[in-house]
Amino acid sequence: TVRLAEPQFEGQTKEILGTSAVRAIVARVVEKEILARLTSSARGDKAQSALLLEKVVAEMKSRISARVHKETQRRKNALETSSMPSKLADCRIDDVTRSELFIVEGDSALGTAKLARSSDYQALLPIRGKILNVQKASVGDMLSNTECAALIQVVGAGSGRSFQLDAARYGKVILMTDADVDGAHIRTLLLTLFFRYMRPLVDAGKVYAAVPPLHRVEIVGAGSKANETVYTYSEQELHRLLAALEKTGKRYKEPIQRYKGLGEMDAGQLAETTMDPRHRTLRRVRIQEAESAERVFDLLMGSDVAPRKDFIVAGAASLDRERIDA
């Protein structure tokens, strides 16, 4: 029992005496008395000391076991959370230089792409709709976003300043979105994520955009000759093809198929036009002038609305409405 005039306590509960001078005196008295009891040669004191020391050792072992168990569980949970997202359809080879990651738009395109891909070196990761605009969001919001976190985890090289290009799991990252306005928007959001948090991947020329065809023209074969299928990738290319067919007197089936999305293709068509390296066209995303690119990203995707509104108003007169998919 300690009596003093002006005690000082620690914390709101006032359970611990905080007066350092008194605490030192109490510690010294307790140490002296316990040491005398533990080292006493009396038979009763020896038996009590042995029981006390056994209890101390047992409590110590329990505490160590509990800490080891907790650390094991924590390590196990960390390993579980670091496993790849369930929707990733990974490739089989370990050669990073040959492996390719296709980021596809939605589960419908994923189903067709699974049949069209070469599973040896082509991996697929579907994303749901339009991901977070990371130009406006904080780092915490970006990391808590399911799609962004999954993409960073699958690439496997970290993000931001800690990004390590050598640790990337794929030699090519290919954005495969629909050939419409929504697809272009999703591709822009993905490029914003790569530009902001995985910039070395873009600088190294490892980010690509797939170029799916816009039209499918079936040319009627003469006599018993089989029909020929030709894909075009722009309106100008389509008009040139049709003009050439009319000039040579060849017929084609009407109506000409206009692909609005990748889901409209079957696996064979998707492989032939967009995924097979022997026939596909890829656009490599490059940053020739980093400052200019950053200004454009900030203008189109940033939080400052006024410059973007001025940009839209200035370009409204030159907009060709026929180019907008409705």
C-alpha cells in the first residue's frame, strides 16, 4: 500500500500509478522481498519458489507458442491473399519474353478468348466494365479498387516508385477492348492506370492495344469456289475494298457485318484477326514526349473540369457525328 499526497495516474482508467519516484521505490522494495523469498533456504519457501518458477516457465512457453501460432496464421493469410485472382486464366510457360497478358472486357469476351487463345503463352484477365479513374483517385482508393488491385497483382511488379520492371510476369500486356466508344473509354482508363502506377512498363514498350476488325466482308466465290472472308479495320479500308470488288465485278454478301464488340466473333474469327501473332495487328503504346503525354492525360482524365470543358467546346465544331456509335 502506497500513500502520497498528489498521485499521478496513467490513462483514462486511472489504474496505473504514473509517479516515477514512487514507482522506483515500489520496484526496489518488491525486488528485494521477492529475491529474499526465492533464495530462502527454508523448506516451505523452497517449495513455494519451485511452484512459482514452474508457473512462470509454463506461462512463458504458452506465450511463445501463442506468438508462433499467430505469426504462422498471419503468414498463411498473407500467402492466401497474394494468390492470383480467380478469374485469371494464366498461361503455362515461365518464359517472360514470350508470355502475353490479354486484358479483356467482361466475362462474355473472356469465354470466346479462352477458346481462341494459345494457352501455352497467352494469359487472360477479365475486367468488369469501367475501372476506377486513377487520375482523380488517391493511392488508397486505387489499391482498394478490386479491378486495379487485381491488375497490379497479376502483372506482379508492384506499383508506383516500387515498380520493378524485371519482376513483371509477362513480356507483353495487351488491352483487348471492343471497337466502340465504351471500349475506347475503358482502354483510356487502363492506360491511365499504367501511365500513373506502372510507367516503366509503358516506357519499355511492353503495353499494346489490340486492333480488332470493324467489318467482315464475305466475297461470293465464282462457280464452286468457296466464299472468301476479308476483314477491314476502318471505314476507309472498307470503302476501298468495296470499290475494288465492284471494279472487278465480284459480288459480296449483304449486309456487311459490323462488329460492335468482341463477343460477336466466334473463337476462330477472334484468333485469326486479333490474337494469333501470325495475323493480328497490335498498336504499341509509346511515350515519345512524357511531359506532353502527362498534360493530355491530366486534361482528359484529371479532376480539373474547366480545361476539359473548353477542350470539348473547341473541338465540337470539327466532330464527325457519323463516327459516333449510337
